Amino acid sequence: MEWQPDEQGLQQVLQLLKDSQSPDTATQRAVQEKLEQLNQFPDFNNYLIFVLTSLKSEDEPTRSLSGLILKNNVKAHYQNFPPNVADFIKRECLNNIGDPSPLIRATIGILITTIASKGELQTWPELLPQLCNLLNSEDYNTCEGSFGALQKICEDSSELLDSDALNRPLNIMIPKFLQFFKHCSPKIRSHAIACVNQFIIGRAQALMDNIDTFIESLFALAGDEDCEVRKNVCRALVMLLEVRIDRLIPHMHSIIQYMLQRTQDPDENVALEACEFWLTLAEQPICKEALSGHLVQLIPILVNGMKYSEIDIILLKGDVEEDEAIPDSEQDIKPRFHKSRTVTLQHEGGEGEEGEDIDEDEDDDDDTLSDWNLRKCSAAALDVLANVFREELLPHLLPLLKGLLFHPDWVIKESGILVLGAIAEGCMQGMVPYLPELIPHLIQCLCDKKALVRSIACWTLSRYAHWVVSQPPDAHLKPLMTELLKRILDGNKRVQEAACSAFATLEEEACTELVPYLSFILDTLVFAFGKYQHKNLLILYDAIGTLADSVGHHLNQPEYIQKLMPPLIAKWNELKDEDKDLFPLLECLSSVATALQSGFLPYCEPVYQRCVTLVQKTLAQAMMYSQQPDQYEAPDKDFMIVALDLLSGLAEGLGGHVDTLVARSNIMTLLFQCMQDTMPEVRQSSFALLGDLTKACFPHVKPCISEFMPILGTNLNPEFISVCNNATWAIGEICMQMGVEMQPYIAMVLNQLVEIINRPNTPKTLLENTAITIGRLGYVCPQEVAPMLPQFIRPWCTSLRNIRDNEEKDSAFRGICMMIGVNPGGVVQDFIFFCDAVASWVNPKEDLRDMFYKILHGFKEQVGEENWQQFSEQFPPLLKERLAACYGV
């Protein structure tokens, strides 16, 4: 007997469906309770499928809702459905996939996919064959419904479909889908392409076997009148560019012509898909050759796509000039991620280099619309193409730019300023001659009456900050700074945000050039404190922190401290321990403490105490969570990471002054726990702090060394680059404090360090820190380390030749010299590398110079004049000169 609903039960279910459409929250709560009661009855789900597929007397939204509630039940407890209920639902779905209503068909399709994704593709063997058969139906609704369901299954289970688990159904499905590319209904054609598209990136074998048919069928649809079809064709070609460029190269000319047309498609979704083509092509080695003949057409199209659309302007409230008094809605504020501290060394010819992380793309000039759109895609494409073609792009761009930048319509002028910013990185060399004229014009645009023009001018100027700073300060730096500071106090929040970010970039480039203007800068930033709403306040912290990083100890003047510290401390006191706004504030204070050094002393105690409390609270919560995960929430460990990093900043800034703070707290016990945390970022920050405390107040660290060293040893694992880097650095610092007493711990760390320095593809920062630490171990315990010399001397020398003269390099080279004294034979094979490393010193201390002198002359005497001549013939001329001049060899 087929299942039949009971009239009373049916009425209950229908009433529930009606109630659940009510906006009243009390009714909604009652509905939830009722749902939980009804879910106790196994055949409740039969009623739901019955309303969806058979109760044609009800309206479509109610029937669809019934299906969606069933879908949620399937997601939550399908494994508990009795077999007869599950079979009834599956049967009903397949029998009604051709419902005349598009809404009901789509709902059934979603339901089928949900059942399939619950591992049921394996146990519902008739599903795919039946859906594929239904595609042949004469009835349009049945064909469309089946295709809709198949498309969802292909999206959800593409990997499973291309595996042996199901007997490789794609061998039948893909040729089948390809036949429907020619179907008379655009909706069906679109489904067919979308289904095949799911298998491009995974290079499904069945698709690779039919690749030429697929590409020909796509070409046949090039002129399709339906925009959904055109969008799917463009999407397919973009993915094929990544996966099977070999098949596209023979047709590249006509594909490019097609994409040029589609990038101008009247339908923005099609244009956006097509625009992705240029972004993807730019990453291919053939880009230059394929595109150089088409730039003359492509550049104007991309530039044209960089204008705000009317809808953008409405969404961005482009006509609202002043909104600074309107509080931010909380969902507008993106979560911030704290970047944990990584210890790096200073290099020749520049400031200390950042870690090896590639910075995120900075092109988020209008990030409230952070959905990807044609404007952003066009700008990104122009940016990558500028990096491929460099100056060759300019002949196609410059004639356009003039007309854009001085255009009376603000929307067009704004797009011209965006163009100028997008090409800044790739075309910088070629732009230099025009900058003396352009920069003043852009600075003028900072006062434009349209907020969106002012904000984009901030961003574009920040992209040229490097050039601005390279000119005499009065030429551009001063006017730019003056205007940017006014924009920081703009009445429009978007402009405030853009100006703050641009100013932070300018600070990084200008560094100490800003010192003469500090008073003026601080007045502005502090004034902004009282003016900003929540979201921009977070960016302001960053601008203040960057200022402190950039001017360093120049900030340590009573008048500057008096301006800056009171508002920061007021915020600090205002925020609760659970408030995530502490992250950017702590990062900011960390930079300020490092810069102010002793100037931070009056503020350090409450700051120090609170950081310790944050670490303690987080550890306690983690402990409770690990013991009773159902009772407690997992803590947000970022609080602890940021607190550890601020403690590092205090230790680095205050040096010996932290002694009393450390003495009165249990930081060492907490650090012992943090160093063993499961989360790499926590360990990374705790090793940085350990190194800083070792330098600042070693007597407090020393009693813990026997417990800490084994933990440091186990963290010398280069899979976690930053953890390994900071642990290595900390070992080196401990070593310098311990001296000979380091001897019992050498064996815990030396082998790992030698292994890391010989690993291929190790980031530069880690190699340098490893070399310094090996040198320092050799400095305090030469007898223990010298036997290993031949295993590390070559990579040791090459990784330290580019480091600036400094204390760390000094101690490491003393170590190498002492080890050579113990084991001279260990360097014989690689002596030329040692010579090169010695020559990298600009002015070593007198006694270190003597050590170098003795080793070089000792080697020369050992091998004899004639052999030395032959040996030094291999030297590059510059090396020969330096050694002769400095050491007389």
C-alpha cells in the first residue's frame, strides 16, 4: 500500500507552514518548538514531501517551504529516517522533477542534491541514470527540472563523480551534456554548459577525452542571444585558459577578439566573467606574445570598465558628502587579523625587510562593495597587465588619461585617477617624467567637491608615495602631507578611511623625513580620535602605530608624548578585556612603546599588567574548554597573541626597565604554557617574547632555561616557518647570555639547525637567523660545534653576506672564527665562500678584523704563495680588490 496522509495530520502541517511565514518572533519560536515535536514522528517527513509534490491545491510558496523544511531535516537527521520513508521521498522527488512550476522544480532539485550529498549517491544507484534519461523527455519541464538537479549534483559532488566509487558515470554524462549545447531552449543550453564547467578545473578524464568537441561546441555558442549562456561560455574559456591553454593557443586570436566584445557586454555579469579572462591570461607565460597586438583595443575597454556604475554610486551613497556623525553599523566592520611578530634582520641598502609573506592586494579602494564587480576586475586586470607590459602599455594609455583626468564629469575623472593608481607599480619608470605635473594635479583632487574623487585620489597618491619621498621634501612631500592630513579630518567617512590608509603608506616610505612635521601630524591624528566613528578608529590606530615605527626614537620628546599618550590611554581604559578593538590598539601601543623607549615608562605598569591578565584569562579559558568542551566556549587566542606581542614591544622598548614588572608577575609560568600551545601563532609570539626578555632581564629567564630549551628544540621544525624562525632567534639570544653554560643544551638544537640551513627553498629570514644562531653557539661552545663546520660553512657564508654590520652579525662571525681556530680543516673545501663573507663587512670592530686577518694570512701561508695565486685567480675582481685593500692578501 502506498503511504496516504491522515487529514488531521495534514491540517496540522499546513497550519505550521502558514505560521512559519509570520513575521512575529513569538510565533516563530512556537513554530520551532512545534517542528521539534513533529520530528519525533517518523512519517512527518512524508507529509512534508506530500505537500511539496502532490498538494497542488496549496500556493507555491507554501509547497516550496515544505520542501525546504524537509531539506533541513535531511541535513540534520537523514541517517535516522526509516528506510520506507527515505524510499518514499526519493521516489516522489524523481516522479515530480518535471513539476510545471519552476519554483517547485528548483526545490525538488535542491532536495535531491541534499540527499545525494549525504553519501547517498552510492546508495541511490538509479538516481543519475534516471535523471540522465529524463533529459530526453519531450516535456520541457521534465528536461529542465532534471538538468537543474544534475547541475546542483555536479556542483556539489564533482570529485566523487570523477572517481571509481561510482563506476565513472562521467563517461556517459559528459558526452550527453555536450549534445544539449545545441538545445533550442536557452535555459537548457545554459544548464548543459554549467554542468560541464564543473569538471574543467579538476581535469576530469571524461572531459579531457572530449576536450576538442567541448571547445568546438563553445565556439558554436559564441553568438548566443541569451546572457546566461554567454556568461557560462566566458567562464568555461577562462577556466580552460588555466587548465588546457594548449588547446586554446591555435584559436587564441579569435578567442581574444570574442573576449574583447564580451568585456563590453551590455549585461554586467557577462562582462565581469569575460574580464576575468585578462586577469587569468596575464598569469600565463604566453600573455605578452598573445596580447601585444590587441592592447590598442583592450586598454580602452578596461579603462571604460573602471567607471562606477550607477548602482555602485547609489550603494556607495556617492551623493552623501558628510556622514561623519552617523555611527557605523557593526556588520560593516571587517574582522581584523593580527599578524604575529616575526623577528627579522637588517639588510644592506635598506630597512629591515618584512617577513616573506606576500602582502594582500592593496586594491581595495572601495571595499564596502567588497563583492567583486566589473570596476574592480578591470582595475585588477590593468594592474597585472601593467606588470607584464611595463612601459609598453603607456602609448595606449597616456592619450586616454589626459581626457579622463581633466574631465568635467566627476565619474569619468574618478575613473582616470583609479587608472593612474592601478598602473603605478608596473609602469612607474615610464610615468616618472609625467609625475612632476601629475602629482600636483592629484593633490588638487584631494579637495574635490565629490567625496568619491577625494577618496580615490588618496589611494592613487599612496601608490606614488615612493617617488614623492625621493624628491626634495618641499616639492611634493610637504604639500601632499598637508592635504592628506586635512583629508584625515574630512567630513566623509570613506575619505577619512582612504586618507588614513594612504597616510600610513606615506609614513612607511618617508620614515624620518617626517620628523620636522611631527607636531603637526600628531595634532591631526589626535584630533581625529575625537571625531572618528568605530570603523575608522581602527584604521587610525594603524596610522599611529606606523608613524611610531617610521620615526622611532624621534617620537620620544615630552611634547609629543603629552599629545599622543592621553587619548591612547583613555581608549585603553575604556575597552573591556573581551573587546576585539583591543587588537589594533595593542598593536599600536606595541609600536609606540618600542619607539618611545624610556618615554613609555610612566604608562608601562597598567599596560603590562593587563597584557599578563589577557594571557592568563585566555589560558584559563582554553583549559576549561579542553576539559569540558560542551560546557565552555573555545577562547579567541588572538587576545593572547596580541598581548604577548605587546609585552615583546615593552621588553624591547624599555629594556632593563621591565625588570621590576617581570619580577612582580608570573609571566615566566605563563610563557612556559604558551610555548607549548597547540596554535602555531601562539608559540611564534611566545618565542619572540622569550628572546626579548632574554635581552632585557636575563636573571628572570635563567632559572627556567632547563625547562625551556627542550621546548625550543622541538620547535625547530621548518614546516611552521615563523615559529621555527622565532625559536631559532631566541636560542641565539639565550646563548649570548649563557656563555659556556650553554654546553649541555647544544645537542638539543645543533642538528636541527644544520639541517635547516641546508634545506632547499628555505625563506631568507629563516636562513639568516639560523646562521646567526649557529655562529653564536660556536662562539660560546666552539669545541662542541666546530666538528660540524664542513656541514654548514658554505650555506652559512652565503646567507650572511647580505646582512648589514650589526651586533648579531658580529657575534656570529666571532663564533665562526673561533670554530675555524678549533677545526681549520673544516673550511678548506669552501674557503672562497669564507673570503666572500669576510669581504661583506664594511667596518668590523678592530679585534674582529684581526681575527679575519689571521685566518686569511694563515691559510695563505699554509698553501704557499703559488697555490694562493691560483686560488685567488677564481675570485671575482671586486672581491680580490676588497681583500687586498682591507687585509693585504
